[in-house]
Amino acid sequence: MTKKNKDYTILHSSAYKLIEEKSINNTFIQGAGGLLGTVMTLSADIYAFKIYSNLWDEIRELYGHEPFKAEEISSIIPKLGEEIISDIALDKVLGYIPIIGVFTNSICAKAMTWRLGILFAFLSSRGSDLPEDEEVIKAVCLIREIYPHKDMLTFSTPDKASVLHILSGVENNTAKAFKDKIDEALAAFK
């Protein structure tokens, strides 16, 4: 399938459905991990990294792109972790407490899966190459602004229409167009 004949609406809808499925799976696994506390939660967290890795590969494949090699994304992972986890880290601490952890782990898993999934689809809609680190971090910040995790008791599933709108806004963008759109959108939140 060439870029000219891709039906991005179908691709975006398929990405949304994939993120939703992974979110449900991860929410269940993380919630079950929180039932018994530390050891089970830690195991569920390790498994979650596999879910996220597979999600990125599956979304890239959906958009017709090859999965990234580990060395291509290794420089960005520490920065992603800092931006994505920063506002839900405290919630996750509670996930290590037996019983209470069921709920907090589930909410954190849902938030993390949606944010990462939208990021992966956002980047894949933009193109096959990975933008500069700074632009990826800005994309993470933008997604966090659009879909905030305001407290540990809630995270609403992102509305499908809004996700499709965001993804369609960066379809096949040049690096400069992508940067300009992200900068403009982030400025609107300030």
C-alpha cells in the first residue's frame, strides 16, 4: 500500500481499536497484579513493557511501517519515561499495597496504555521515520495536555472522534509541519 492510497480514516480507526484492546488487557493484568501487592505488581509491570512494545510494533505495521530497531529508539526511552510517568508515579506507589493496588494499578495502566498508544499512532500517522527527540517529547506533552490524568481515581477513555481528529492532523507531515503543529497546539494550552 503506497502513501497515496492509504485510507487514513480506516488506519486511525484501527489504531484506536487496537489501543482500546490493549488498554483493556493491560488494565486487567495490572489490576490483578495489585490484588496481592509488590511481587505480583512488579511482575505485571514487567509484562506491561511487553504490551507497550508490541503495541508500538503493531501500530507501525498497521500504518505500513517497519518496526523500529532497539538502537533507533534507545535514546528516546528515558525521556519518554520521565514525561509519561511523571504525573502518575504517585498513583503507582499505591499499586504496591495489596487490595488498594487493584484500583490504582488499573487506572494507571489505562492512562499509560492510552497515552502511549496515541503517541505511537500519532508518530506513525506522521510518517515512517522517528522525529527528533525534542519533537517526540513535545508530542508526549501535548497528549498529556489533551488527555489529562487529573487524579488517581479517574482516567476517561479518550473519545474516538477526538483521537481520530488528532491523528488526521499530522498525516504524512514533513518534520517542519509536524514541529509547527505541535508547537502551535502546545502554545494553546499555556
